[in-house]
Amino acid sequence: MRILAAMSGGVDSAVAAARAVEAGHDVVGVHLALSRAGGTLRTGSRGCCTIEDALDARRVSDLLGIPFYVWDFSERFRDDVIDDFISEYKAGRTPNPCLRCNEKIKFAALLERAIELGFDAVCTGHYATLVDGENGLELHRASDSAKDQSYVLGVLNAQQLAHTYFPLGSTPSKALVRAEAAERGITVAQKPDSHDICFIPDGDTRGWLAEKVGAETGEVVDRTGAVIGTHEGAHAFTVGQRRGLHLGVPAPDGKPRFVLEVRPVTNTVVVGPKEALAIAEISGERFSWAGAAPSASEFACEVQIRAHSEPVPAQAFVTEAGVRVVPDVPLDGVAPGQSAVLYIGTRVLGQFTIDTTVSAVPVDA
Ligand SMILES: Nc1ncnc2c1ncn2[C@@H]1O[C@H](COP(=O)(O)OP(=O)(O)OP(=O)(O)O)[C@@H](O)[C@H]1O
């Protein structure tokens, strides 16, 4: 097969590309320049595409004896990932930019260009597996549960999965990937894992958002609407947050208060007791299936609402208008904008973006 290996300059994509070469594929390496912001390009930035990262990817390609290119996708990345992140926060929602990047950049813009150029698949260092199932290709969790990235890949559809290659998904642990890299003479064998949001170089998401969204003082209210304080910018708050709520007046029950909701239109932050974070139902209109669509409109599954949260057994209800999920036990601190990924066992069924949540605790409880 002709494979385009997406190389970040990190150890995972280096080993993934090496395995693709070893499997006898015709491999070309490509590093994506995703950001033009000065801070993210500098040495020591926590981002995913500094000048050093591009150089590391080139060195690995040289070692493997494969052609290597740098493609500038920064405009698409700005429009589809960074601007989406900002507008979602402005709308009081909590987006996942890694998921959006997989949906719009790595397995859309990059994959489309790869196919146009005659490649059969894009290879990445993601930890997830592809299984040939009865009804076509299926996306499954990785063998290493600590590294499993199936959640952020839940946005891929059947067509995208058909042109995707994840050589690391069945490796039992990341330590083995690093050991293999060292054995192969790959210089980035011990390079630290990337973390946080790649386009926010110092990891200070709140400071970054304050600059982009603009901070405006607003009211903090309880669930009855009574004003109990002020805040200095609603973007700084997400559902479930406790810190940074300088309320001054203690709650009548003396218990700490948590953010329950962010209302961007009125620039209001709604707070309440921890119990009120329990969510009995979630639903959303934007959904997709990772492979064949479920055969029934109502089925038992597990729902996961963050990249590394525990999946919770649930019942799902699907209509043309969207997906509604009722978990067996309430979910904790769900924010609109998050993605709910549905699993059956290790298999990813699909996902939806959460628009609405229903509290398990009535307002006057
Ligand atoms: N700037 C980039 N250019 C090309 N491919 C990239 C880039 N960033 C990420 N990728 C691809 O997406 C995969 C998953 O990205 P993620 O940010 O989760 O990296 P990671 O798990 O730290 O992997 P790595 O060790 O390869 O950096 C990478 O393994 C790589 O194949």
C-alpha cells in the first residue's frame, strides 16, 4: 500500500512510520505545520509543531529512508480548530480541540490530500485499533488502556476508517514503543509525551481565552436566579469547576459551590451544590457513526464523556434529529460542547456533541 505517515516529531508517530516501512508499504512522511503563532513555534513550547518537532520528524524520515515533506495546514487549523474552540467557549460550551482536529484536519484535510495524491491510507501514532467486523471496519480501544485514544477518534466515519492505519494500537504499553524506538536508533525515543492543547504554548488556557474572548464582568447566580456574586469573565469557568469562585458570602448550607452552567448571552455563571452536578440525561443533534450505524434505534451501550473518564453503562435512543442517552448512574459535571462517545465493549459505535443536559436533582430539591 502507499502510506502517508503523519509525523509529529514525537516517538509514537516515528515508531508507527517505522512499522509501516517494515511491513513493506511504500511510505512517505509528512509533518503538518499547524500553527503560525510565535509562542507555539518556539523551543520548549508545549505545542505539537515547533521548528524542532519538524526537524525531529525529518531526522526520523532520513533514518527510515523515506521521502519527507512539511505541509502548511495552519490556515485550515486556524479556521476549523482554533476559531471553533474560541466560538464554542463564547457560546458557553466546552469543546475538545483534539477531537475536532481529528475530524477536520488529520482525517479530513490531510486524508483528502493524501487520497488525491494516490495514497491508500494515512498512518498515525494514535493508540486505537481497527477490526474487520461482520458489517465492515470497526474502531476499537487500544490494548494499552492508559494510552487509549479511541475517544478522540470517535468522530471518524466508515469512509475515513477505511483509509486509516494505526500500527501502535495493539502494542501492550507505551514503554514498549519507547524501547522499540531506542532499538531502532530513533533519536526521539525518550521525547516527553505531548499534553494539553497544542496551540496554547504555556498551557494557560484561561489566560489565552481571556485574550481571545475578552473578559467582561458578570453575575454569579444560584439555581433560583438569586445573585450571589460577580465574576470577571464567564469564559474562565467550566461546568464542575469549584476554584476561582470568589463568592464572599458562604452558601446557606455551608457547603462549597460548583459551576453548574455558563450562560454566555447574559454573561452569567450559575453555581450550586455538588449534588446538582449529577446529570441524568444528555442529548445532541450533531452525531456520527464510526463504521456501520447501529441496527436498532434504541440499544444498551456505554457512554464516555471525556478522553480519560470511566465509561458508564447507558441506554441510547437514536432518531433522525439526534441522539439521547440515559446513563444507568448519573454522570458527573457534564458540559454542553463535550463529546459523548458510545461504546459496546471495546468497540466505538460513534459519538455526538452534547447540546443539552438534564439534571438528576430538581432545582428546589
Ligand atoms: N504536527 C503534526 N504533523 C503530522 N502529524 C501529526 C502532528 N501532530 C500529531 N500528528 C499525528 O497524530 C498522532 C496523534 O497525535 P498526538 O498529539 O496525540 O501525539 P502523541 O500521542 O504525542 O504522538 P507522537 O509521539 O507521535 O507525538 C501522532 O502520532 C501523529 O501521527
